[in-house]
Amino acid sequence: MAWSAIQYTTVLLLVLLPPPCSSDDRLDPGEVLSPGSTIVSGGGGFALGFFSPSNSTPSKLYLGIWYNDIPQLTVVWVANRESPATNSTSSMPKLLLSNSSNLVLTNSDGRLLWTTSSSSPPASTAVLLDTGNLVIRSPNGTTVWQSFDQPTDTFLPGIKIGIRYKTRAAARLVSWKGPEDPSPGPFSFGMDPTTFLQTFIWNGTYPLTRTPPWTGYLVNGTQLQMNTSIILYLAVVSNEEEIYITYSLSDGSSHTRYVLTSSGEQNLQIWRSSAWVVDGKMPTNMCSRYGYCGPHGYCDNTDAIPTCKCLDSFEPTSLEDWNNGRFSQGCRRKEAQRCDDGFLALPLMKSPDKFVLLENRTYEECEAECSRNCTCVAYAYSNVSASRSARDTTRCLVWSGELIDTEKIGNTAGGDTLYLRVAGLAAAGVFSVLCVSQINLKR
Ligand SMILES: *[C@@H]1O[C@H](CO)[C@@H](O)[C@H](O)[C@H]1NC(C)=O
Ligand SMILES: *[C@@H]1O[C@H](CO)[C@@H](O)[C@H](O)[C@H]1NC(C)=O
Ligand SMILES: *[C@@H]1O[C@H](CO)[C@@H](O)[C@H](O)[C@H]1NC(C)=O
Ligand SMILES: *[C@@H]1O[C@H](CO)[C@@H](O)[C@H](O)[C@H]1NC(C)=O
Ligand SMILES: *[C@@H]1O[C@H](CO)[C@@H](O)[C@H](O)[C@H]1NC(C)=O
Ligand SMILES: *[C@@H]1O[C@H](CO)[C@@H](O)[C@H](O)[C@H]1NC(C)=O
Ligand SMILES: *[C@@H]1O[C@H](CO)[C@@H](O)[C@H](O)[C@H]1NC(C)=O
Ligand SMILES: *[C@@H]1O[C@H](CO)[C@@H](O)[C@H](O)[C@H]1NC(C)=O
Ligand SMILES: *[C@@H]1O[C@H](CO)[C@@H](O)[C@H](O)[C@H]1NC(C)=O
């Protein structure tokens, strides 16, 4: 009896006292969101609101999105990461959807902190979706702005990390400055803006680590994470407008995210009942840091402890440095290279950086192109998976000059066969002859 009375009172209260702010999954024009209240996505997975990442005084407030159904505050997106808001007893910062259908964040003193700049028709709404995406929708249902286009440090399923061909606009992750400081840190993750064939983590403008060039740039690979039942579908998608990487998860997966940490590591994190468990990271070890083994060196990941080695026909530039674990000077040729040297096939390699992509070549043409050009020191070839929108499905990479950031990866996923020009190896066929005569002509 007492129980139903309480229930009755609760219902009455809800009916009589509608919450002062929007309490569902959206913000309509004129509605305001202030500290203390949140917007929760339809399925309850994500919340949008104000949070304070540290105990600093006066407390800095950020507008962000976090997981709503786990006990640990885990922020996946921040709007005003460069201009924190402050709470005061007299007035509060607020987020509202303006008459022009833009989200506008103002500080307690009325100062503008952050705003979207879409041209959306009146009567649009801002909706927090169950993917963690905050979208502004026009009345006809078109998305005119979305937070997924401006990721912060977290790569959620459905986000696209890539580049638009025409504008060169790139979506990148940028780390927090520190565990309690969402302002932009030095590390970023994104697609190589010159080749579109690989991704980097940069420290400022310096590469920190690099993924192997796609062996097919239109893959939708399935990557089974060890020790879990989660299947992660990682896809590299290229169409007329853009190239990007994205991923999705198998049904019923627990929360999973890639995060670029404030120490410059890309972690794959999975929520397991009470904590985030790291299930893979990049760079994986010292040896896999960009250029760690120096020019013409490579990191051998098939050894129990990954170690630096010299590519075939090369030796350490300084044996003393090398033996003392200083690899940055790399390796030098044992003997001078000649134009008629042949190629040695090195399977299951992560191809070096600084390649040139030759378009629309068959394997034979690719090999010939490198053979006949004396400055060409290596090549690698791959067929890319067929796609109707792809104009070119070949991938012929050639190198001249130093080979940097090579690895032996030891599994088939993402591995190239690298054809390396090796001194003293007999070349097959006519191309070496052509090559010699080219040299003679030049002299
Ligand atoms: C900000 O101030 C309001 C009103 O005093 C309070 O309800 C809210 O909890 C504060 N928010 C934070 C994040 O400190
Ligand atoms: C928004 O439009 C309403 C109705 O047209 C108007 O009363 C209000 O002043 C406008 N608000 C702003 C901030 O322009
Ligand atoms: C929906 O509205 C947007 C924004 O006003 C407009 O650009 C788009 O053409 C509309 N789409 C349809 C299908 O009406
Ligand atoms: C990033 O660069 C800074 C300065 O250039 C350097 O001090 C720091 O050690 C680098 N961090 C990493 C993780 O490489
Ligand atoms: C990749 O494959 C998965 C499973 O078949 C599918 O759900 C997903 O939409 C695909 N992704 C892309 C970008 O095609
Ligand atoms: C892998 O499974 C073992 C045994 O079930 C468990 O102890 C461990 O925590 C799991 N590791 C991860 C990364 O989930
Ligand atoms: C690719 O090369 C072939 C033969 O060299 C040529 O016929 C074809 O038009 C080329 N395709 C493209 C897209 O350049
Ligand atoms: C040989 O390769 C170099 C470097 O890739 C390139 O600049 C040059 O044009 C090539 N020469 C010929 C004849 O293809
Ligand atoms: C690429 O595809 C062509 C035609 O399907 C095939 O003949 C060739 O062997 C393939 N080459 C490689 C290196 O996979």
C-alpha cells in the first residue's frame, strides 16, 4: 500500500513539475542546457552535458559527450576544448540551439565560447544519437552538422578519419594535453595527406609511428581481437569525394573505442564489467616507433624481442653505436650498387615510408619500371580489392633514396613483399641492359 502511494506521488511530481530543461535526447530551438542537467541518447548509451575533468579552482567546465551507462566518467568528445567555461554561483554557462539552428555555448558572463556554423533552416533540432554522435537535423531529416565530423581524441565506431580530395579537409584525432586537460595536446592521428595510403601518429609535425600502406585501399577486413568475442570490422573506403578509415563492431559488443592518449599512444580499449582494458596499442614497442632502426634498418618483429637489423646487403653504419643499442644512424651498403643488380623478395614486410605511387600498372610493368631506373632501390606491388567506385585498382610503390621505417611484421595481415635491389644479385632479362645503356647515355 505504502509502495503504490510513493509511486503515485512520483508520477504526480513528474506531471506537475516538468524539468526546467530538456531531459530527453534533444535540444529544440530556444531550449537551454546548463551544468547539472544532461541530454541522454535514446538507448541510454551516451550523455551530453557539462563536466569538470579536474578539481581545479575555479573549476573549469567543458561541454562534452560521455558514456552514460558505465560508472566511470569516460569523455569521448569535447566541444570547447580550447576555451573552458567557468561555473559561478550567480550565473551558469549554457548551451542553446539558436534561432539559426546553431549550437551556441556561452560562459556564465555571457561570453561566446564555442558555436557551430552550419547554415540550417529554422526549426532544426540537435539530437544525441545512440552512437555518441550529436547531430543538428533540419526539419526534413537532413544532417546539417555532426560532432563525428570534428572528433577530439576518441575514434568511435562510425567516425570517419580521412581526407576530402577536393578541399584536402582532414579529420584527425588530437590528443588531450594531459589526463585532466582536454585542451589540444601535441599528438594527432590521421591519414597521410600526400599518399592517402597509410596513417600516422604525429608528435607535432614529426611522425611517431605509421601503419603499413594498405595492401588494398578498399578493404573491409575483419580483425578478430584476441581474447574477446568482439569482431571489429575495419574498413578503408575510397569514393569520388573522400578516402577514410572507419570501423564497426559485431552485434552485442561491449563499449569499444580507440583513443589517442595524452602520452601519444593509440589504444584500443574495451569496457569489461568495471574497467577499460587495453587490447592493442600503437606503437607496440620501441622498435615500432617511426624510423627507430635508422635508414636501411628494419625492426624484426618475428624475434621474441623485436630488434633492429640491417636490410640484406647493408651493414651498420657505426658498429659501435649499433652494438650499444643506438640505431638512428642506420645501415650502409656493403658494396656499391650497380644498375644490373637484381631484386631480392622479402615477404611479410611493412613497406618503408617515402614511396612514390605509380598509377595503373600491372605487376610486370611495376617491376620493369623499377628495374630500368637505376635510382629505383625497391618496389612493392599489390592488387587492391575491386570496387565499382575505384578508378585504379593497382598499387605499385617504388623507392629511390633511403629506405626508412621498414619492419618485418611476421603475419599476413597488412604485409607486403618488398623487392629490394641487392648488390651482386644477378638481374633477369633485358631491363638491366637497358639500364646500363641509359647510364652510358647520361654520361
Ligand atoms: C555548476 O553550478 C550549478 C549551480 O550552482 C551546480 O548545480 C552544478 O553542479 C555546477 N556544475 C559543476 C560541474 O560544478
Ligand atoms: C528567436 O525567435 C523568436 C521568435 O521569432 C524571438 O522572439 C527571439 O527573440 C529570437 N531569439 C534570438 C536570440 O534571436
Ligand atoms: C532538406 O533540407 C536541407 C536544408 O534546408 C536542404 O539542403 C535539402 O535539400 C533538403 N532535402 C530534401 C530531400 O528536401
Ligand atoms: C614529442 O616531442 C617533444 C618535443 O619535440 C619531445 O620532448 C617528446 O619526448 C616527444 N614525445 C614522444 C612520445 O615522442
Ligand atoms: C564492413 O563489413 C561489415 C560486416 O559485413 C558491415 O557491417 C560494414 O557496414 C562494412 N563497412 C563498410 C564501410 O563497408
Ligand atoms: C583474457 O582472458 C583471461 C582469461 O579469461 C583474462 O584473465 C584476461 O583478463 C583477459 N584479457 C583481456 C585483455 O581481456
Ligand atoms: C590504364 O592503362 C591501360 C593500358 O596502359 C589503359 O588502356 C587504360 O586507359 C589506363 N586506365 C586508366 C584509368 O588510366
Ligand atoms: C627514375 O626514378 C626517379 C625517382 O623515382 C625519377 O625521378 C625519375 O624520373 C625516374 N626516371 C625514369 C627514366 O623513369
Ligand atoms: C593481380 O591481379 C591480376 C589479375 O587479377 C593477377 O594476374 C596477378 O597475379 C595479381 N598480382 C598480384 C601481385 O597479386
